[in-house]
Amino acid sequence: MEPEESVIVISDTEGENDGETSVFIVENSPEVADVAKEKSTEVIDEECGLAITYSKKGNVMPHARYDCVEKDFTRTENEISEPVGNNSNFCEQCYCYICDKPASECQYWKLPSICHCNAHNKSTYWKAHRDVALTGALSIFNFNLVDIDAELRHGGALLQKFWLELALEYNKYLMGIITTRNCLIPCICICHKQVKVFCEMCQMNHVEIRLYSYTPVFNIVNNFLHQAENEKSKAAAIMMIGVAKEILLHKQPPQEVFNKDDQTSTPRQAVPLFMRRITHSLQRMLVLSEFPPYLFNKLKAFYKTLSLPSYCYAFTNSLNVLSWEDPFLTSILRGQNITGHRQKKGKKEVLWEDLTVVHARVERMETREEYRELVRYLRVVKCSDTLKLRTLQDKIPFYFCKCGDFHAAAQSFHLNSNLSCCTACRLTSYQYMVYLKILKTGTVPAGCELSEEGRWIFVKGANLIKDCLLLKCALRILFVNEVLYRGVHCWSRLIQIHCNSFTLTEVVLPAPPTVFVKSTAVLAAAILEDLKNGIVGLPKAFSSVLRRESALILVTVAAAQMLHKNLPVINIVLPLIVAYGIQKQGMSLDTNTPQFSTK
């Protein structure tokens, strides 16, 4: 006898059947069979307009156990003690809702206290259980399943495996090792050589003790972090923050005996080292990696839930990194907020970021050649390490040069801040000479380092600053920087600008009228005093036809004053003489009353 067959007919009038089912099961009958063979049309329901034109036995596709049409299923919320009703029965195509395996292969199908056969998609308990089973270690981050890609799964799988290894090693640490005090402090008692029985004082050194060493745990964590650093950014972030979650729970046994000289021997010493490494890596990834918003926010939110012991309080809020789309940061980078302050809930808030975050932002904006945005950021950002932040801020003139704003670069050498003096005070001799070349030629190093080596390029659309402004800037830097002021090579480079202009062909300036030389020399002394006092204006004579001659006289008078003041401590003056190009032009100086003559 052939098994009974049925046909499932699905209506195409969904929404028009007044709540009635849109699926009709038509029992197999001779009449229907005849219709199927003849492929004719027979009206089944005139009101709904349904008709059968052809019928065929359907194939049962793989399905979750609760969707099986052959075996009854009873839904419960969280019954796990034993199978409910006929839930343990299944057909060949039934799959376990939790394991995503055929029901015949599920190890926990009828296992008491687990009972996967009762699982279904309408239960909050079983849905959460399925998410944990599917996502593994990623379940702690509360990801949506659609957000979990292959990279995150890879990181989660590695993290899950690491947790098992870490748990085993940490349990060994908690058990300790039975040994004697002599293994820590070698016993040198004389009784060892005289008698076989330990004396009363020596005996204490040979009493058994339980020694605890966190070093094996440290090595496992350290190796895993090395592995994470070589993974892609998403996987690395998951792995690192998962490590932090576990090691922050590690405790030291009471009355622990350990090697105090080894920083890896206890959680109190080792965990802060790992947390510093983890937070710095995560901070850089949040800034440099193109994390989607859901992952960016999940990592920050999860970090806030970590329970920090007292010796790790310094890492509280370490992952409060602003995204690049944050309105506060965006307004600063676009120049809409030049103070770096904002009012939030009635309180004044400043842009305060960890030094690692600042370094990462500088690195990204340098790579993208966003130099104007970088200048705006460095001018307002605050950091706990003011000295290292100041080192970054000292490159502001260079960033202005990179974007072709040489006038702003010249002015930025002398901008004061509340936390430090001006950039000009901290320039080295090498940096000073490189800046003179940049401002004079309008070219900059191709990279982001202030170096005279390598390839130099012209800045598109840049306008060179006038010679008088360059001279004024260069002299003001010398006057505020004592080290540069006494540097003969700095003066020789400044003189070279007005004699040879960094060109291969020497420029010979004809001797100006004697009256002009004398009057300009007298005027130069007054101008130099003004520059030393912060008055930066220059007379019209320095923009006249003889402006180059006027500038050279001003530099020469300034150099003469420097020599007069520092001659006892200066060992060499030859670079100054060479800078004038003595083959075709000579100049004799009297440090008290400058006199000029051309040969």
C-alpha cells in the first residue's frame, strides 16, 4: 500500500482572506491524481479563486526541530531537566536549534540539565543560549549576529581557546608549589658542614612552604598578546580586550610567598603591565583603524564594564576615545572651534586626550596630509604629559610650511601658550638652518620629518614670504634662543641667505653708496634693539631698491654685536667669513663701530 500523499497550496492573495489561513492541505484522492496526470485545471474554491493545475509530492527540507510537521513539538520557556512531551523525537531532517547540527548528532539532545530537544526560537532563554553557542567568546560583547564577520569570528575563536589555556595555568598558580625557603634564599649556616642535623636557626630555612609564581601565566598572556598584535585590527581588538577581562579577575592567594624582584611573579605587578600595553594598543586601533560604528561603540562600552582592582585604577576611562565623527572633535578640525572648549550640561569641557591617542591622531593626519587640521588640533588639545605634547606642538611651524602657509609658519615660532614658552626657544641649530632653507626657497621635505636629507618638493600654490619678513623672523629666533645666538653656523647660514640665496651661482652685491652704508648701519642698531624687545616693524628702507644691501648690513651689524658679546667663548669665526663669499666681496668689521669697505 503506498503512503498517503498530500498537496500544500499557498494562496497568492495574502492580506485579502480576512484573517483566514492562506495555506490549504489538499488530501490525495483519485480525482486529484487524475487532474495531476491530465494537467487540467479544476477549481477548488470559487470564492478564493484557487485552482490546482499540477501536483507532486514535496521534498522535506532541513528544518529546526520545532518546525517539524511530522513530529509534534511542545513549546516551553526554559525547561532543561528532561524532554517535554515528544520533543525528543525527530525526523531525518530535524536540526538542533542550538548546535546547528542534525538532531541525531547533537550530544545534548536529551541530556538532563541541558536538553537541546526543547529549544525553540520563541523562548528568550533558548535564543540567548543559541547566541552564545554561535558566537562563542563574542557573546560577551552582545554583537548582533549580522554584525559578526569572518574576522571577528576568527578573533573570537582564538580568544575562546586562549581562555581555556589561561584557566588551566591560573589554577596551577593558585595551587602553588611545595618547596623550602632555601630555594629563595640559599642557606649558608655553618651547621651544614659540621653535623647532619640542622641547628635551631637554620631549621627555619628548610621548612616547607607553598611558593606561588605568576610567571607561567604571564608568559601565556604575553605570547597571546604578541599573536594578537599580528592579527587584523578587528580580531586584535577582540583578543586584547578579552585578555583584559580575564586577567583583571586574577587574585593573589592570601599569605602569598613570591619573588619580590620579579615583576612577573604576582598579578599585582604583572597585570598593570599588561593593561598599559592593552589600552595603548586599543587606543591606537580606535584612532587608526576604520572600525564600523557598532564595533567602535561596543569596545568602548565593554571596557567600561571591566572591574578594575585598586592597582589598576589608573586605567579608568582610558578607552574614552572620541571618534573622528564626534561633533566636538569635528568642529575643532574644521576650524569652527578655535579654543577647544565647549559647554556640556552646564560645565566647561576641554579636549583632553591621552598621549597615545594624540600620537595616533598626528600619525593619521600626517599620512593623509591634513596639515591644517593637524595644526588646529595640536593648538587646543590637552594632555597629562605636557612635555611630550609640547614636542609635538613644536612641529606646528613645519606643518604650516607643508601646507604652503609660510607667513603663518613665521608667526607660529613666537606664539606663547600657558604651559610653555615659544617654539623658537627650543629650536636646535640644525632645525633653525633647515627652517631658513624652507622659508627662503619655498620647498619642503617630501616626508613629515624636519630634515635636510632626502627629496625636497615645491608646495603648490604657496607664496614665498618677503626677504624682510624672513630676516625679521630669523633674527627674532636668534634673540630668544641663547644657544642659537652663540652658534656661529646659525649666523653663517643667515648671512649666506643674503649673499648666495642657496643657489649654486654666487650672487655678488655691488658696493652701495658710502652714505647709505653709514646711515643704514646706524639705523640697524636701533632696529635690532626693537627686535630684541619684541617690536617687529622694519623701516621702508628695507623694502626699497637696495633692500638686499640693507638686509645684509642689518645681519652684519647683528653678527658684529654677537661677536663682541661672545668672542671669548667662540672658538671659530671662519664660517662667518666664508658665508660672505670673500672671493668676490670682502667686508671688514669693527665690533664697536661697524665700518664697511668692499674690495
